[in-house]
Amino acid sequence: MPLRTMFQSKSTHKNQEEIPFKHRRSNRIAKEIEELEYSFSLMLYGSFFGIPALPSFMAMELLPDTEEELNGMLEKSVLLEKKSKNKNPLMVEIGV
Amino acid sequence: MARIHIFLGKEGSGKTTCAAMDSMRFAMYDQMTLLNSMDRFRSLEEIFQVVSGKKDVKVLSNLVITETDLNQKNREQIARVNKNMRRAPHYLSSIESPSIYDLLQFAPGLEEHSTLLVIQEALSSQNYEEIVIDTLSPQLTMKALALPKVILHWLNMMISARTELIAKRNQLAELEDSVSSVVTDKVYERLLKMRDQYSALYSMLNDEELTEFILVINKDTMSLTEATSIKEGLESVGLSIGRIILNKCNPESAWADQVAKLFPEASIEIISTYGRPIEGIEQLSKYSQQIYNYIRA
């Protein structure tokens, strides 16, 4: 099962008490995996947007095998964008 | 395995001519020698005065000269990336747009990587005993020589992050009683392969028995300043200069003593001023036997 589907399936529980211990543990590990995938992507593709990272021509060699990491990065960027818009109405105003 | 001699120095210092004389000397010692020049400004055919449309020219029975076009090497690298992208999922095919590849030729580090590939190919050559490499600008070469260390730093970090990630994925699969636990990870395997490749290259560059760095210095302050900065750059990546060639210098000059003090670790050779360019196989052969060895006081 793809990682993100597994993670989403756990979020159907209403609150923490309803979630069995085993599933709470799974949720925590899935969250950790998500963060690790994100850090790994930054090390891999950081050079494309100015963060010191592995040279871009080498990252391109790994690109076909890193579909999941790329998806994770895109999801995270959308989420961060939403968060920043909610926090700062000025950003919405100037169209960022 | 071939022994590599990498020529470094300020542009216009006479690297190509010195490399040509050095390769003549190796050939005269019956060593199967290759001279590979990346210099765009001075053609080897002009120095050896041979006319041939071929890429590799056999100027002596045991001396081959060749020129490497770094732009061509860049194009080869981009073509490899393009081929690799065919394995990518379909929706990533937008990256295959030709304009992306046009832009890739300007990607930071690509030219340095091409220079490094030339050195790597030379180190794995089985056909020659001595390979003399005439480099382009010292800045580019310094970055190329630093690349294995930089790449290894990132690869080690990424391998440890990936190891942690795989362990977590397996842990989750175990908790979920999933049969599809992560046994193999393509990215991890590829990273290990890359690390092996760059570790080998790094050790070969650091092996003084295999790789010699030769600095060409003229009798002027700018050349000496550049040489000092090359020395510092090499030392910062754990490499050192094995030999210095003082080009167009009087053997009795105080200049040689000054250079000897600044570079105590390197042996020094002196090529005198002959008042005209050294060209043609005959002259190269004659003058390569008249290189003085500087004897330290």
C-alpha cells in the first residue's frame, strides 16, 4: 500500500482515544517517514532551488526512482503555502 | 593501471607545451603514453605540427595525442540524463521537454563534472602506462578536483538518511502486518553504487603513486600568486603538488629559490627561455632532454 494512502486511512478516526494503540503507533511512524522522505528530498533536489545539496546533474540520475519523494515534496509545499496564507493575509493580498 | 599527470597553472603559462614535452619524455623512456588536452586555446596538432582530421593521433609509436572538447562531454552527460529519464513515471515526462535539456547545459557544476569524467576515464585506462592531462582553467580544474569530496559528503549523508527511512518503512510494514516490507530499495542501491564509484576516484586522486599534480609557473608575480592559490585549493581537498615546472626561467635565477621556499614539498624542474616557441616533434624531443632539475640548497 502506498505510504500516503496508509497515512490517510488512519485519519478517519475521530479522536486519539478511539484509535487503538497499534494504529496510533503506526500513525506516528508514518509521520516520521513523511518527514524523513522530505529531508531526503531536500538533500536530493535542494540544488534546484538554491539550497546546498547534491549537484543537480547527479540528482537527475536518481529522479526516475524517487517518485514518492517528489510527490511528498509537492504535497508539503502545497500544505506550507496554505498555512502561510492562513497565517498572513497580506500574502493573499499580494497574490503570493 | 596508468599513472596520471595533471598539469595545472595560469592560462597562458605554457601548460600545453610543458605537457607535450613531458609526454615526449615518457615516450622516450619507452612508456606507452597518452597526452590528452582540454585546452581550447592551444591545439596539440599545432604544437606537434601534425595534420590529421582524426581524434586520436599517433605521433610516435608509443605516443598518442588527443583533445577533449568539454562542451561535447557536457552534451554526452545530458544525453545520459535524457536516456535515464525514460525510466521515469509517465507524468514526469514533462521534464523531457527539449528546453529543459537546453537549460541543463548551464547547470552549475556540469563542466566541472565533465572535467572529472575525463580524469576518471584516464584513471581506468588499460591501454597506457602514462597519461598526461593538460587542463583548461585552474579555477575549473580546482572545482573538478574538489567534486569527489563534495559528492561523497552528500552521498554519505543521504545514505544514512535512507537507511533510517528504510528501517522506519520496515517497522511500519511489520506493524501493519504487511507482506510488502521493504527488502530492496532502488535509490539506496544506486546511492551505494555512486559512493563506491566516487570513493574509488577519491582514493586514486589521493594516491601519489597513481596521480601526480604538476604546476606550471612563469617568472612573474601573477603566475606565482595563482600557483599559491592552486596549492591552497588542492590542500583543502587533501591533494598536494608533486612537481613544479618553471617555464621560461633561467636555471641560475633567484626566482627558482623563491619558488622552492614557497613549495617545499614539490620537486622543481626548469625549462629555459629559448626565445621562440617550441614546436614540432624534433624540437619537443630535443628540448625535453634539456629540462634542468633544481637542486635544493
